[in-house]
Amino acid sequence: MPKDQIHPKWFNDTPVFCDGKKIAYVGSTKSELIVDVWLANHPFYTDSQTIIDSEGRVERFMKKYGLKTNDN
């Protein structure tokens, strides 16, 4: 049996807010959750993620240490 008075209060239907809009309900020990990023505005899931091109880094490493690549 859990001890009384040591466990936080559990909220079954805690609203989750993003940009001031209610986006979901979850169980939590907080009465309200505010998030900056979630599935609908995350760059990875919205295909707006930009890849930083670091071309040449592997080639420079291989050249620096005199290693050969598997590419012909």
C-alpha cells in the first residue's frame, strides 16, 4: 500500500496547450501543460526541416589520415 500524503495529485484529463490552443488531454501531475513544440509544428514531421550541408567533411577526414574510401 502506498503511503498517504507523499504522492502528488494525479489529474486524468490535463489539457496540453501549444501557442495558446488546446491540442490534447493527457494524464499528469500538473493541472495544465504548456509546450513549445509538438507533432503538428515540429520541423521533422512537417517536412520543413532544413539539412545543413556538410559536404566534404568525410573526404577531408579520409585525406587527413590517408584512408581510402569504398567509392571507386
